[in-house]
Amino acid sequence: MSNPMKDAVVTMEEVGGRTLRTATWRLDKPTDHPPILFFNGIGANIEAVAPLTEALPDRGFVMFDMPGTGESPDPLIPYNPFTMSWTAAELLARHGLGEVDVMGVSWGGAMAQHFALQHANRTRRLTLIATTPGMAMVPGNPAAFTKMANPRRYIDPEFMNEHFATLYGGVDKDGAEHQKDSHIGRLKPPSPRGYMYQLLCMLGWTSLPALPFLKSETLIMMGEDDQIVRPINGQILKAMIPNSRIEMIKGGGHLFLLTHADESVALIRKFLDAPETATETGRDRAAAA
């Protein structure tokens, strides 16, 4: 089994009074593509989605563990989407990065929306995976939420194995069972404070009023069988974001990025590689001026 972390440059970064474990891939390699800034799901460590960096080997990546998750120390005080977006922008600046493609899954998809709104000049294209516009969302399956809130899903493989379909759906595809086991093996439980502060971060937050002003070309990806984030939430995002398109992953659950990896990566690559639109070209000229 390959280890996507073997090529990562992992550092502990002090930003705005917080210490964050940061991983980057291929930032020193010549490429025609901007790097990807990736925001992870709630409670998830970098390793959970690191396989994506292997699936897109021609691009650089920047990821970090949120305070109290993975190997980032516990946060001393709560944070919010504004301060974490500023923190992410500071990390990019430290690595000499300007414009990036921004991507986020689930909770991280909300962070990605906020970053793209707060730092429009740093965001080329935006990919939103299995996510919502925040508090103004259509709720998922109550059984999935009950199990998702149970910390055993991080530390008890038997619990996770038993309830995986309820939590994430989309596990009847060839190879999905292997992906499930691999994903469980990469998880590291967040601290209780880290998990609570991530929940508090988005309490009362919604992107809905601001989405019509989101300038970046946006790809919205939703799992047809997602038990946590109902697919209709993607339709809401599509209706509110001007330059957006939506792709529904047939049979995909909340983790379709892993269980339907080939299909997901193909859609992401097609979106990121598409020629620049008139809107993007005009924005680039305005920034240069």
C-alpha cells in the first residue's frame, strides 16, 4: 500500500498565535498549474485525504490540521471562519504562493467558501465536495448525525466498520471496501476541545447571503447516497453561485472522494484544466493592473 505522506514536507507553523501541523507537496516543482489549498472535514487529519495528492501528481498541495486535530496542538481560544481564512492566507504567503485553487470537503467545504469570499484575489477556482452553505442547510439522516457525533468513530475501528454505511453511504462499489478500511486506518482522533471548537467555528455561520458575489468558477460535487449532506444542498449552492456547475456522483456517499476516487479525480482534473473563462481573464488583468 502506498504512503502518500512519504513525499510530503511536514512542518509545525506558528501563525497568529496558533501552532499548526502543515503538509505541502511539490511546491518546489515546476508546473503550469497553481497549487491546491485543501480544507479537510471536521475532526479529520491530513492523512485522511492525502491520497488525493497522489491522484493529482502534477499539482502542488497545501493542507493543515485544524487546531486540536491530527498533530496540531489544542487551540487556546475559539476561532471562526474569518480568522482561519486569514491563517490559511498567511500560510500561503510564507510559502511564496499567490493565487491557488481552493478545495474543501464537508466542513472544509464551508471553510473553502469563506476563504474564496474573503480572499477572492487569491482564489482561482473553487471545488466544493459534499458540503453545504452552513446553517441554512437541508439536514441529513438523523441516524448518521447521531453516530457521527460519537467519538468512537475515530478510535474504534469496529464501531466505524459497523456503522460506515450509515455514516457515509456509497460502499457498494467495487474497491470501496478496501478504500473504507484504508480510510479508517488513516484516521487519528481529534481532541475533545479541538472537535468542539470546530463545531463552534461554524455555529450560526452561513454563506448564503454572500454566495451571489462569489467570483470564482466553482465545481460542486455531491454524493447521490450521502447520508450526512443531502444532495439538495449542492443544488442550493448551484442556484446561489453565479459561475458554478454541479456533478452528482451516482451511488456516492459522503466519502465519494475516496470510494469513487477515479470518477471524482477525473471530474476535478477536467474542471481545473479547462481553459480560462472571460471572467477569470478579466480578473487576472485587473489584478495585474
